Amino acid sequence: MASRTTEQHISLPLLRMSWETLSFVHWKADPGRVQALLPDGLTVDTYDGAAWVGLTPFVLAKIRPPGVPPHWPYSRWPALARITSTPETNLRTYVRDADGRDGLWFLSLDIGSAALATAMRAAVGARYRPGDLSVAHDGSVVTYAGHRSRDPASYRLSVRLGASIAPSELEVWLTSRWRAYTVHAGRLLVTPVEHEPWPLREAVIETIEQNLTARIGLCDLGEPDLVHYSDGVQDVRIQRPRVLARHHTVP
């Protein structure tokens, strides 16, 4: 079972950053259909017999090397703030590796900066796609929108924020994952992650229009089953990826 608190301490991170203004939009899905989207070496993780697919738009902020604190005064240098922060949206599912460890597999990754897409690909091997992404606040409503630069994939999501909640077992299972898997140069990699527990709030969808799920072959998920919001986590530590001890060559 996933844990609300981090599973490992990362004393020498490759990168530090903040994940802010994040919504979790989740659908139940057939495990067999999700398994077909995974590389060799990963098995779909299920909760009460169902796989889950999550759409998580947010702001990737304050990307920094080790030693630079999250309260660094970025506002004094607007040019620096622009190149260290950008909207990101990922479509993800939940998996286990050959040793039974749970984590995330990203079905797609969209980011609002071509430069950061290249940098993050190089750093962690993740297949980021640049696009025109935005996050806007209007009172208690947050609106996310985006479309890819060279692809018809797009989305628009408006979420009305509610009260803070104490997460249930399912909500911990969906949000608290401490490693991500990627494929790079034909190898299956794992990237450990550490941060404080997610502060969760209730949320209600006001508008959702998206074809990201259809673009990966999940065309009939219907309306989302669960929605949550988080103001974010400020001290995210990402470890250098490593090749799994047990891995399969992936095309």
C-alpha cells in the first residue's frame, strides 16, 4: 500500500523544485487496457480491482540545483523566474516493478517550455512534449489549458476549490507515490522522489474538455470518478535515475 510520507531520504538530489497549484483528476480504468500501455518490466497497480488514470495539471516552479532553498527570492529576477517555472500537465497511471515497488508511469507529459522539456528529458529521461500551457486563478476557480506544439492533443479544465481534507486510504494511494519509471535508450529507469505530504482539498470540476486520454487509446473513460486539489509541495527532491536491477529492454 502506498504511504502518505516519503519512503526514502534523498540527501544528494539531482534537482530540487516546487509543484504548485495542482489538480488530481482521476478515472477508473480496465486493468488490461492500461497494462497494454506499459513497457516490459512494469505491472499495472490496482485498487479494489480497478486501474486508475490521473490527469494532473500544475505549475512546475523554482527548479534549482542542490543547495538553493525554495524561498530563494526569484521575484527579484523575473528572467530567472521565467526559465525556472512553467505549467506542466501529466497523464499518469500507477504501477509496480518486478520487485513489487509501487510508482508512477507517465502516459504523456506536456510542459510549457521547450528549453525545460529538453533539460528534463536529459535529466530524468522523461518524454516531455513542449506546448502552449496556462494556469489561471479567478477567485476559488483554477483553470488549466494547453495544446501541444506539433500534435492535436489539447485540454481545458476548470476546477472549483473546496475545503481541506484528511486523505482516505484511496486518496493516499492515488497521490502519494515516491518513484517514477521512465524508459530511456532502451532501458527501464527508476527515479526516486522525496517531498512533504500533499495537502489535499476538495474540488469540483466546472469544465473539462480534453483528448489526452483518447490520444493514448483510452477513448471511453467517461466522466472523472474523483477530483482533488492541492496548493502544492515546496521542497521536492529528485534523485538521479538509475537502471533497475531487474529490467527488460524496451523498444
